[in-house]
Amino acid sequence: MSHLSIFVQYVGQYMKTRLTYRSDMVVEIMSDLLFQAVNLIFILVVFGHTNLLSGWSKDEIIFIYGFFLVPFALFSTFFNIWDFNERYIVKGELDRILTRPIHSLFQVILERMELESMFGVVTGLAVMFYAGSNLGLTISWYDPLLFLLFVLGGAFVYAGIFISLATISFWSDSRTDIMPMMYNIGNFGRYPVDIYNQIIRYVLTWILPFAFVGVYPAAFFLDKTEWYGYAYLTPVMGIFFFSLSIFLWNIGVTKYRGAGS
Amino acid sequence: MNSMIHVENLTKEFKSYSSRSGLKGAFRDLLTRNYKIHRAVDSISLDVKPGEMIGYIGENGAGKSTTIKMLTGILTPTSGEVLINGMNPHKEREKFVKTIGVVFGQRSQLWWDIAVQESFRLLKKVYNVSEEDYNSHMAMVIEALDIAPLLDKPVRKLSLGQRMRCELAAALIHNPPLLFLDEPTIGLDVLVKLKIREFLKELNKQYNTTVMLTTHDLSDIEALCERVVMLDEGKIIYDGSLSQLKTSWGEGKQIQFHFKTPKTRDELIRSTCQQLVVWEPGENENTWTANVTNDEDIISQVIGEVVANHQILDLKILETSTEEIIRNIYEEGIIHG
């Protein structure tokens, strides 16, 4: 429980600093919204040329995109540590983290969280409801529960991959361009995996399982029974990849070399 | 065992690769790399008793910071044993760091954008300090460091001296029995330095806090530490009292003469031929320095003889400063220590 109360303290401080820089917050939310709108327009443009994509309709793809936005918002809020190498390893900020009595990863997450990204949950839900009503989807009593489970699973998949990548910095502090590349690969999970070839599909399912952040769990709500197995696997993949990343992190910390001085 | 810090054969090696020269070398580097192992800390052993204040000195790159980082649990040692407060810093890091306070002079512990007291509140939560403990202990710290007027200011608006005092207070929120200070007075003015020294003495007296201090400012060490540990190329080259260091190394005294007319070395040697004096030229031909052993008779004899033979305008007797002693040790190595 002490972790929870520390979390609450950090959130309180975060709000205080953010409220002193109100205009920053507005700009950030606006740019997030713009980014989401551009992606949506891209989907609409593609469907201006065709009505079906491997048997998926426009509204279904929009629904998947809407679903994707929710775990992605959770990920961006808490686990978006793309600048970990620069900030904590090269500048040696991890020294400070390691002299405090809380798990180092937890502290990094608390320091790097960006609560305004949570706004993505709202847009995601709006997009889903819009596409869902076009498709005439109904909501059963267990849907919200599974939705929560799948969203958490998806966010953990994302978090697991990005934390694992961040741990590379413990071994080599040279800058790599792997993070932006990973963001692009992550976007692949927003589209039905059966539009890709076998190899990409395999990679997106088992190696960099971004498909579990978008298409697999969303397919469940679209009543695509052939994908149910994958959908149910989402929380399992989330827990597995997240645990793996924590395991790697714990080894990595012992390899930390510190910055000079 | 009643030592606060117990270190045995502590070693830290860093692996770095050296690149070959030329384009051909660069291609060869792609295939096989030449690794070089650099020992930053080379099997040091150390015992510190509770309540001791020890100064840890050495040149840049001697391994001071690396040692401190191993003792605070930031770096994992390559080999050797560390036991602090009966705990291994690497096995039980989270429990261990609750018993130490750390101040890195070059790095801030405080949150940049929020007021100092908010930082303190957050740290109080992080260290899980109760309200009563916090109030009774921090009242003294805030009073002694004179930071009460700074508490509601954001850290980014503080001057370096103000920030440093707040950093020190932040490191003491959980009232740790052991405090590591890595160059805490770097870049500070004399008044702030004095205040911090006074405070550390007070802290040591009141709570029997053990302090391990690294600094390049030897006056800090003279003011605070009875014991110094000197490090060179990762090895401890001296571990003992500061006064011992001074007597065994700072034996000589210097007498600086300012003559009315230019002098040559031969002239001076001739006039003091009965004594063991080494003459060194000063800024110009009129000033010369005589290095003699620290013996009152010899000093007065040398002065007498010089004054009898030459006209002088001024004369000064200088004692070798700690700074010089340390410099000599580094230049000559510890041969007759």
C-alpha cells in the first residue's frame, strides 16, 4: 500500500507543477488530439479507395484504432520512457534514483509519467462508440470487464517492450535509434494482422507482440470468433512481457556504470 | 563487529575498448575489439567506526567517486566485500538506503519545479518518516542551516549556496546514521562553506552521525575530519590522522627573503654554509626562499646569518600547507611516509 500512497503523492506534485504551466498542458493535449486525427484521416483516405481490407470494413478498422488508443494512452501516461538512456544513463540521474528506498523502475515511472496523455482514453472511447454504433455492436454485461482486462494487457505488452529496450542502455550507453523505429512498428498493431505477410504476422504476435495492443483484443468486441483465442491471450502476453522486462531491468541495474565525475 | 563501514578488498573494474588507428584499424575493430580493463578501485580495505568523520581525498580519477558509489549501492563491485550498518548495499538496496544520506555536490536531489518544502514532503513519504520524527528532527536541521525563508521557493530560483543547504537538509530527512558527501562545497562561497561545516559538526555531536566526505577543498577536511584516507590510482596510499600526515610530511619550513639588491645562489650558499639550506629563486632576482628543517634553532641561525651578510627589505616564515603536503605526496609518491 505504501507504493500506492507514494504514487498519490507524486500525482499531487505533478498536478501542482502542471497547473503552473497551464499553457504547456493545453498545447500537449492539442498536439495529441491532432496526432490522433491525422491517423484517423489516414484510415479514411485508405477506405476512400476500397471498401474492404482482407475482409475488414472501414468501421471495423476504425473501431480497432479506437481500441488501440486506450492501452496506448495508458502506456504513454506511465511507461513512456523513451528518453531513459539520455536522461538517466548519460546524465547519471540514475545515481539519485538508486539512493532512494523504492524500486528503481517504479521511481523512473513516477518521474516520467505524463498524465495528460490519459486524454487518449477519452478519444479512444469516443472513436470506439462511433464505429461501434455504425456497426450496431451491443454491449454485454461482461464486456466492460474484459475491456479493462484487455486494455491492461495491451498496455503491459507495450510497457514490457519499451522497458526491455530501455534496459539495453545499462549495457551500452551509446545512443540508438531503436526507439522511434519501435514506435513505427507499434503502429502495425493497429491494423488487422491478416493484411500482412506470414513473417510480419508472426513477429507482431510472438516477438514484438503489438498485435495484442490493437487488433486481437478489438476483434473480440467485433465478434470475430476466429480471433477469440488470441484475444484471451492478451492479458497473459501482457503479464509475460512485463515480467520479462522487470527481470531484465533488475539484471541491468547491477550492470549500471554510472556517469563520470 | 561494531564498525559502521566495513570494506574488504573492494575492487571495481571497468571494461572499455580501445580503438585501433586508421581506417584499416576501424575495420578490424568491427570484427574483434581490443578490450582494456581499467581498475578504478583496486582492492581497498577500510573500517569506519560509528561517529567518525572521515575525509576521503584524491586527485580527479583516483577512484573516490567510484568508491562512494559502491558504498551507497549505486554501483555493483567487481569483487570484494562491503558491509555497512551490517547490511550489504547490493543485496538489500532498498532497506539499506534508508539508513544512509547522500549528497552529490554536482547533482540535485530536489525537484526542480516545486517548492523546497514540497520536495521535503515527497521525500518524507519516500522514506516513510513519521510526522513526529520529521517535525522534531527537521526543526533542528532547518534552524541550523537557516533555510526556513527558502522553504516556499521553487528550487530553480535558489542560488547555489541556498540550494546546497537545502540538498543537505533533504539528505537528512530520515535522520540517517551515516552520511556520504561527495564534494558538497564545490563552488560555494566562504560563508556558506563555514555554515555547512558548523552544521556537520553539530550534527555529528548531536546524533553521532558518521560522515564520509570527499572534497578537493582541504580546508573542509582540516575543519571537520580527524582521519583522512588518501587514494591514488584506485589504491589507498594513506589512512590515518591528519596531524600525523602533517608532521611526517610537512617537516620543513620556508623562509622567504626579499633582498635590497639582486643575489645569486652562490652568494647565499656561502653566507649560510654552516646550515643545511636549500635555496630556491623567487619571482625576481631579489627574492629567494630558503627551505630548512622545522627546528627553531636552525631557523633563527639561518635568519641571523643572512641578515648579517645582506641587506633585506622583508622576510616571511611559511609553514607547508596541507595542500602542498598532498601535492608533494602525489608528485613524489609515498616513499618516506
